[in-house]
Amino acid sequence: MALHLNLYHEIHRQEQRERRDPVKLAGLAALLFLVFLVVWFSYRLSVVNGVERKRNQLRISWNSVEPQMKKAVEDEARLLAQQKSNQALVERVHERFYWASFLGKMVAATPSHVQLLTFTGELGAEKEKTVDVLVRGLAAGAQPRTAAEDYRRSLQEKLAVAYSNVSVVFDANSLEDSMESVTLDGQTMGTATFRIRVQFNPKAAK
């Protein structure tokens, strides 16, 4: 039977003890942890560098856009003021009262035996504008005062078709017989003087 002797068993045992040495194992673990920290730091550094690059790009973009934004804000204020002014002008045009149209209606409503002598009118400045007109005239007929009254009623009816809140009345103590007479259609007729006050809202009648 062969006999084998291991003369290096002490050396091998020492090597095994050294491989299992806690200090060496701790050093190896520390080295691995250090390597991990280096890798993690490199990763975080690359992330931060990416954020920095993106921030710099955004800052450059902002520096190029900021003047345009400030100009746009200034233009917005100017355009809004201009729009408001234009809107006010449009509203004034839409709410404008045209005297020619009113005078045309008055002429159309005036018969041949009524003569208009003077005319004055004004438009109120308040938001709900009211037109105030004073007409002085002369009516002729067999009963001139009745002719003047018929004219007043006819004017009231015709203006009420076009405007709202129409009031057509004789001015106080203005309807009077006149000493003058006129010849109309070959007939001599007496006359009466009158002053008619016309008030209405220029908005269209509903």
C-alpha cells in the first residue's frame, strides 16, 4: 500500500487562513463599494451635465424669445386700446342719428295746407338719446285750428312707425287764430299759427 505525505499542508493551511482573513475581506468589500461609488458618481455627473446643457439651451432660447415677448405685451396693450377706440367709434356710428331721414319723414307728413316756418332740434347727450324738435308753422283751412290738430295727429302716427316713445304736442298756448288769410286752390282760407314740440327716441319702434 502506497503512502502519500503532504509536506506542504502547513503552507496550504496558512494560505487558506489568509484567504479567509476578515481584514482582507473587508478591504475587498471596501474596494467594491468604492468602485460602485465611482460608477454612481460618474452616472450622476453625466445626468447633471445633461441637465446643465438643457438649462443652458433653454436660457439661450429664452434670451432670444424674451424681447419678442416684451414687445408682444406692449403691442397687446396698444392694440387693445386701439380696439376699444375703434369699438367706441363703431358704436357711435351705429347709434348715430340722421336728421335727413327725420326731415324727410316730416316733409312727407306735411300736407299742402300746412306751412312750416321754423325748425329747431337737438339730440340729447345721455346714453338713451332723445331727440327734441320745435316746429313753428301755419295751418290754413275753413277751420284752421282743426287743420293744425289734424296735422299734429298725422305727424304723431307717422313718426311712431319709425321711432319709439314719440310725443307730438302743441307748445303751451301756441295754437292761435291768425289775422292773415291765404288763397289755396282758388279759395281764401283763414289761418292759425302753432308751435309743435316733437320728442322721440331715435331707436326703431318695436
